[in-house]
Amino acid sequence: MTMKRLLITGAAGALGSHCRQHVAHLAETIRVSDRDNLGAAAIHEEVVQADLADGKAVMGLVAGCDGILHFGGQATEGPWSVVRNSNIEGLYNLYEAARHHGCNRIFYASSIHAVGYHPPTENLDDKIDILPDTLYGVSKAFGEALARFYHAKFGIESACVRIASCQPQPQNHRMLATWLSYDDLVRLVERVFTVPVLGCPTLFGVSANDRHWADNSAADYLGWKPQDNAETHRHRLDKEQGQPDPSLPDFHFIGGPYVTMEIPDDV
């Protein structure tokens, strides 16, 4: 069933702008939002500039929406004030607005950095412990907890997608295991907003890579079938970058270089 209105937050970012171009078939109207300039609205779009930390603005932003594709917020490690305002206050505002307006389905772009201290040798599924590698990862873990709370108490369905490395193509050897192609992202978005019952699954956003550690079997009911494989880029990476140093944190923790990042407020 086609939704009447789908909201995309963070629509000026890389993932939001890509989905803006490729998910129009999911709703009669796509409402796109960001703090940054989004340009002119397409014929099927509404453009609403808003800061997620502004509760009143977010309440108006969500009005009339059937679903939310949430990419908004701080997308990497940053000072605590920035992470808090964007990913904690902002997400709370979004879920409160969803509750108030009866918007009951959300794609929440979480991150592997919520569990970044796990080694990639494990079979990692939706039951693993929260082990954030950064304040950014902490904020994403908070978001997953918030999604579960609003599902249990208010029935708002959310897919908590721990996105790994979503790029047009893998940028380094670590991404041979963590890569999520843009096409596979869109396929997952389609399933989240068309499956009859979503619930509140947690899954890893990775493509069908030969090198993998993610176990998404608990979310098989979504019917998501990633089709791309990072291994097709291995020879290019070998040629461009040579063989990687196996002692790097890239190959000891799924969070890779994030585990060695300092607290930004200390720098």
C-alpha cells in the first residue's frame, strides 16, 4: 500500500539525498527536510527546512506523515553538545512528534558504532551487547533503546538499521566486510515500508559480501535480499592501496578506526 506522505530527514546528506531520488514510489508525497538547503521541490515533494533539536519545528514537520525515513542528525563523532542536540534531543523530538501525530513506522538509521567494540570474528546478530566505540556510537545506542521504548509503550514500529559503510563503492579493505551499496539500501527501505508487520527489528546494514560477520536471520521476515558484493571491488583496492596492515583496528573491531578516536572535547 502506498503511503500518503513519507518524511525523509537528513535529506541533504549522502544517504538522504540518494533515497530522495529513489523512493518516490513509496508515497504520494515525499516530504524532505534538513537544516541545510535542499533546493527546489520536485513535483511530488514538499521541502521543509528544520532543526531536529527544535521540538516545535519537529512537531510541525511530522504532521500528516505516515512514515519517517530518518537519516537526520550528527553522522560521525563530534563534540558532546553537537551529538546530544542532534542525536538524542533530536531523536526524542522526532518520536514524540510521531506519537502525537499517529505516525507509526520509522526507518531509524542507527550505526555499527553502537556496537563497534565487537570483533569481526564473531557471528554478530541482534542479540549482541551494546558496546559503543564513540560518543556518536553511544547516541545511536540511545536511539535504538528509544525506538524499542516507543514500540513497547505506543506501538510505533521501527527498523533499527546498524548501517556500516554505505558508499557508492568500498573505499578500503575494511569495507569488503562492512559495505552497504546504495541499491541495497534502497531495497531495505522498500521492505521496511511495505512489509505488513514490521515490529521493532535490529539488523545490520551490509550488502551480500563474501567477507561478513553480520547475522540478520532474525529479520528474514522482512524479505530483504541484498544483491551486491564488495568482493567485486577487491582487485581494484589491492591495486590502488596494496595489502592492508592486519594490525590496524580496522580488522580487530567492527568499529574500525572509531575505537581509537579521542573524545572531541579533549582535543
